[in-house]
Amino acid sequence: MSNGEKKFIRILLFIIAITSLILIIRINITPKYDPKIYEEVYSEYENIIENAEKDTNQSDNTINNTTNEENITYKVSGITSGGNAYTVAGKIAIPKIKIVYPVVNETTDEYLKVAPTKFAGPRMNEVGNYCIVGHNYKNDQFFSKLSQLQINDEVYLTSKSGRKLTYRVYDKYEVNEKDLSCISQDTNGKIEATLITCTTKKQNRLVIKCRAIT
């Protein structure tokens, strides 16, 4: 075997090793959740969508959002209908990063694996600072692309009662993971929402501040 062939084989093995490492990392950051909790959350979410927004169609485990946020499609699995676990406060839709998710009304490790969750504040779309946290899995899930939002981008929150408000981003910054100043309820009588996720390096938190405009 010539030196050139040996070099080619070494390069090929190196590429295979790197590719395998990337695949392992991607597998490890895929959220692992309790299917029962997942079904409870999404079945309740399904009921909210059916009752509050008649223009949402579902087929083959695919939910197509056809409201004026834009046409956004995402796939979910394991949905069951008729759930009795009332754990969902409403939904969040962010057209720019193409996400639509239920918002669970309490934050636990298990719920965070399934959807964004309420961290602090009043009920959704009421006066105060409604704070939502979501995981950053460095992929397309949950709040992984939150960093792409800029000032004046729009976020839509629809409460369980069907009330839908449009929010506009007015601030964006990072804080230390122990800094909870962003959840302050001092909004001067305004309706606000704060979106929170980990930064890519995990030490800090990315904070997106939004204010209702409708």
C-alpha cells in the first residue's frame, strides 16, 4: 500500500469518527420525556385548539396552524384526544422561528422536556409579566432559535379561554443563571411576556422581553 493510499485511509477514518461523534451528540441532546406526560399535555392542547380556534386542522398527527401568524406546520407524536389533565395555559406562536407550542402552566423538569412552561407571573394575557421558559436543544425544538428574534418581532399568545394577543419584542439581553430580575412584575400596568432560555454555552440565560400591542 502506497503512502498516498495510507493517507487517504487515515483521512477517511477521521471523517467517519467525526461524523459518528456528531451523531452521538445529536442523539444525546434529543429530549427524553415520559410518554404519559406528553400525551396529557398535547391532548389538552388539542382540546384548546379545537375549542378556541376553529381554523386549525389536524390529520395524521400533524397540526397545521392556519391563523394569521403565517402557515406553520410541525409534527408531534403520541397525541391522544380527550385528555383530562388540565395542565395547559394556552399556546405560543412565533412566526419568525416557525414554532407553535402549548404552554404548560407550571415548570417542572418533566414538563420542560415536553413544551415551554410558565415560570412566573399572572395568567396568560393579563396585566403583569407572564414569564415562559423553554429548553435550548441547539436544534429546531422549543426555544432553541430564540436568539434569532430581534426588536419589533412579533410573538402570539392565545390563552386557554381563546383570547389571543400580539406581543412585540422590545428588549433582548443575557443574564447570569441566578439573576431573576427579568421576572419582575413591575410592568406599570401593562401586559408583558418574557421568554427565557439557556444560551448555547449554558452558563447564562437569554431573555426576550415582549409587550402586548393588541
